[in-house]
Amino acid sequence: MGSDGITHPHDSRMPRKSVKTSIWNRFLKDQIQKVKTGDRYRCLQTFDTFQPGYLLQGNKRYLNLCANDYLGLAADPLSMEETRLLAEILPVGAGASRLITGTLAIHQELERVLADWKTTEAALVFPSGFQTNFGLISALTGKGDAVFCDKLNHASIIDGCRYSDAAFYRYKHGDLDELNDLLKSKRPHKRLIITDGVFSMDGDIAPLKELNDLAKHYDALLLVDEAHATGVLGRQGAGSWSHFDLQWEEHVLLMGTLSKAIGCQGGFVCASRRIIDYLTNYCRSFIYSTALSPLLAGVAHYNIQRIRTEPQRMTLLQNAIGIMRNGLRKKNIAIDDSPVPILSVVLGECKHAMQCAKLLQKKGFVIVAIRPPTVPEGTSRLRISLSAAHEADDLQKASEWIAKIIAKEG
């Protein structure tokens, strides 16, 4: 006890508990051992740097088949040069949240371009895509409301729904009949339907026309996560909504990221002016976060303009998809027809997927094994992500090695 009469943590007379037997230490040890036992242990793999479509480590160059840099813009020489030029006039950090002094002209110009691209009335940018989904779902819904969510939606959507006080209903993947039954049987104050535009693990596209019809019938908002569709599908790469030639309406919110095909970092939502105004005042992840880096906002703005004016990038991406798909099919690996650069080869058990990924990397191809809880039990897989920057010969070789190693390890 100190001179002030209070027992302090460092007081030698306090009972001491060995760190080795503390509750927290046992918990952490047990949880780490649990994932190791189930072949789900994850650790960080470090590379020196990367080039469009390729990873560099020491003196070795790997074909990168697991990034989301679909158009090869993240390290594109022209975009890198523009970044250097922008760094002379734009600060790296915003210095404050958007509602204080963190909003610069470049943020508003980026939002204007995003809204124009997605053909909505307005847009709002966030520091990350996860932050965007998490914040806007919990801002839009609360006690007495209901959220209807595809079971294979991204984790940021699931977590946003759980954080909200709204009732949370998950329907079987793509099952419109089950969704309709849920919408019909529940009587909430407000309804919000949420779907990925392109599902990140399987690469399939949501039935947006039918979902839009249901949203209108039940007076619901429809939130579409276009993270993996933006820059990939639709007119000028505008996304999955554009892919189906759907007209934007005020009940639709189109969310996306700046970190995939756009090759930068950040998140955004495009919607009606009224919804954007509401989110500016009620979305906690927007209000209480430092604004997106002005420099990154400038780079994202530049890359979006490139996507819209350089259609050859989307053509190169489709060519890459075709080469890999056809190469795998020739080796009797079933791959669906899809314009999406995500090809999923389901192997089943974690150990099988991990071993195949390890052997492929030794051959110069980086494909990370995707395991539960990211995907359902028994569906561990090689998730192949393609880029406009991939060279045709390398893709052909990769398809051959993927087939060989799967057959050998199977």
C-alpha cells in the first residue's frame, strides 16, 4: 500500500499471479492451439514489393494469383508517376475528421466522380471498405427494423448487421424464394436488403434485377456491395448494377472500395442526396474517423478516370480470365462461365488446399488457400484472382501446374 493509502499494481505486498498461468495467457494459448490443430493457423507472408500482376521476393518473381488488383493499377508506372506529382500538392494525411477540417476539395471531387460513374445523386468516401459497410448498416437500421442478408455476404456486412440493433435474417445464398418468404412474414418498421454484387469467394454475380423487384415490392432499401464488380463489370467498369443495365433508383445504395480494381485504398457509398446527407450526420464510422488521405483520394480519382477512358484494360482482364478458365477446363477442372476474375477451385479439406498452395508457390505461383471461417466447412479452396497485367504464357503455365498438383495431392 502506498503512502496515499491505496494499493498500487507494483506494490510488492500485492498477491502476484504467474504470467504463465494467467487467465488471459491460457485463453490466448488455447485459441492459437485450436486453429493450429484444425489447419487454420494464419501467419503473415512478407514480400519485398510487387509489380502489376507479380510479387518480388529476393531474386525471385512470382505470378500473383490472389490479389484484387484486377486492372493492374496499384503499381502501374503511370499511376505511380501521377502519385509522385500529386504528392507535391496534396498532403499525405487529412489531419482531422471530415466534419472538422478533414474535407478537402479533392474529397468532394472524388465523390462527384464516383456518383457520376455510378449514376447516383451523391457519394461519400470512407477510409476503408470494411468501415463503409459496418458504419452505414448500423446507421441506417436499429431497433424495430430488419436486415435481410445473403449468407455468403462479406464479413464487413455480417459484422455491420450484428452490430446494428435491427433483427438480422440470413437467407440461403441466392435463394430469392426464401428471401421473399422472410420479407413477407416479418413486419419490421423498416427493411434493408443487402447483397454482394459479386461474391468474393465463388465469383458469382447476384441476381440484382430480382432483388431490386423485391426491394420495391416491400418498400425496402437495397444495399449492393460492388467491391469486386467496380472496374470489372458494366459500362466503363461501373459495376454489377451497370452490368445488368439497371437504372439507379433512390432506394438503391451502391457501396464499393477504392482498393481493388481502382488500385488505391478506401471505401465509398453512392446513393441519393438525402441518404448521403443522413449518413454524414449519423454514420459513426464516418463521423469519428480521420478522413481518407487526400493523396490517396487524388490517386483514386486519377485511376477512375483511367478506367473510364482505357477500355483495353477490361479487355485484357477478360482475356486473362479466358486463358485461365480454358486451361483448367482442358485439365478437367470445372470452372463456371463468368466475366468475373475470381475462379474458385474447391478442394474440400484445409490440409489439401494448404499443401497445394505450398507446392504451387515453389513453382512460382502464389495462390493462398482459403479456409474456414472465410468459407464454409468442407469447402477449402484455391481462389484464383486474375489481373489485366498477367502475361498469357504465365497464365497458361499456371493452369497446367495447378492441375498437376491438384491431381498429385488429391
